[in-house]
Amino acid sequence: MFAVCIESSHQKGMGHLFRALNFIKCLEKHREKYVVILNDDDKAKTILKQKGITFETADINDYAGDWETRLIRKYNLHAWINDRLDTERKHAENVKKNKISHITFDDCGTGSELADINFGLMPCNYNNNLKGKIIKRGIDYFIVNEQVDKYKRKRRKMEKIVVTLGGSDTYGVTLKVAQAVRKLKLDITIIIGPSFQHQKELSSIAGNTIVVKNTVPSLIEEFYNYDLAITGGGITPFEANASGLPCVIIANEPHEVLNGKFLEQSCSSIFIGYYTDADFSSIPFDKIDIQQMSAAGLNTINTKGAENIYNTIKNL
């Protein structure tokens, strides 16, 4: 049985939760049992309950209580997967002393040194000196929503734009983007997530010219209706590009800068910089070759990343 341990909050965002949801679909496909372990976050717990997913909450930053051993014994776990970035060594010690496999994603913390496998899934970690017994990195391990293959489409012209800056949009970047695009003579839709905290300000900016949607059932299915997306630099632009939807990327966190540059170099997106430095009014819509960028995304992003990770773990 697998544990998938994540952290979700307004400050941390919800990207790890959504990536975990995509990965556990692979576990379900292989009839593997699993439990999600996370901090006590109401938004994340609601999503897990709605999907009927077994989960446990824990004080994941408690390094003395050894909650890890309690849960390992309760569920008879044989593998522990961390998707919460910089893990601490004491946490890894608590896992490994139970003689189970320890796998971690994009982990640059001291706990990664004790990992059996450390996967560098994001481009920001392709050149980092990752620690662990086995290091695997590259776009072939990038986890995307399994729906991507169903909703692939090559775009041929730009008429409809969608803006989505994450489940929480910690820094309110959506408001700046809304100001920049509201005068475009195009159909604009803004999708906000369950932890978005700027609804009133957004409504004032959007007026009658921008459609605002709250927490759509499937972002990938929704993407099928658009020709260009404006996103952060996390998982979303990779999934969008993989489905043939080009992106304008704004980095919300420092590590997202390298992700944005990677997709720009792949010719599937345009990167305009870190959110504190980006000039939102100068997004180069006139330089966007929708057909070329769409084709580049379809050809660049591997949609078998979760399967590749699973097979690597099983071959330990």
C-alpha cells in the first residue's frame, strides 16, 4: 500500500494536491491501494471527500511526534511518496526506520538524502544537484492529468483566451492580468480556484466584459474550448501545452521561472517573467503564432510520466 504525502494551503497553493490526484489515478489503474496524507486544510479535505479518496491529516511539520510510524503501521504501508518539496531529514528517518520504500518528488531538502528515489519532475530541478540513492529527472517523468490525451487539439487561430493562476493565486496575480486583458477584442474567461481570496476585486475589474468561473469540474476539459491560456509556472502550463493549448506564463514562485523558460525554449509558450517584475500590459499577443506553439506543445510533453514513475518504483 502506498502513502502519498502532500501539503496544501493558500500559501503553498494546491498544485501538489492536484498532482497527487493525477498520480493516484495511475495507482488505481494498477489496482494499488493508497492513502493520501496531508496537513489539516479544509479546501483540500473537501476535494478529497468529494472524490471519495481515503486520507489522513497530520501535523506534517512535527518532527518529534513520529506520526509517520503510526500511519505506516495503521495502513501496513510498503511505500511512502512525498510531494511537498523540501522535506526534513528527521521525517525521512521516521519513514525509513520502518523499512519501507521512500520516494520523493522535486525534493531539495535534507530528507531527500535518505530517499530510495528522488524524481526531478519539474524543469527547475533538471540541473539541480538532487540527493537520493537513485535520481530520475526529465520531462518523461512529468505527471499530467490522464484526460490530456482525450482533449488534445491543435489550435489554428486565437479567438478565446482563458486565465487561470492556480487554486489559490497566493499573490493576486489574476487581478493584474484581468486589468491587462479586459480591453482586448477577444472572448476572455477567468477561472478561479477554491482558495482564491480576491473575488470582490475581480468582479469590479471584470465587469460585463470578462466571464468568471469558479472551480470548474475539469480544467483539462475546460481548456479544450480555448486557443490561449495565461497561467502560472507550475503544473498547469505543461498540461495545457500537452493538450495543444499554448500559454503565456507568469512565474508566481521563484522556482517557476525555470519552468517558464523551459516551455518558452520548447516554443510551446511565452514566458513574461516573475510576477513582481512582469509588465502585464505588454503581453505580446501580436507575436503569438498559435499554430506553431500548439504543435510544439503536442510534440514536447510526454503524457506517460505517471506510468514511468510507477514502473520505476515497482522495479526497486
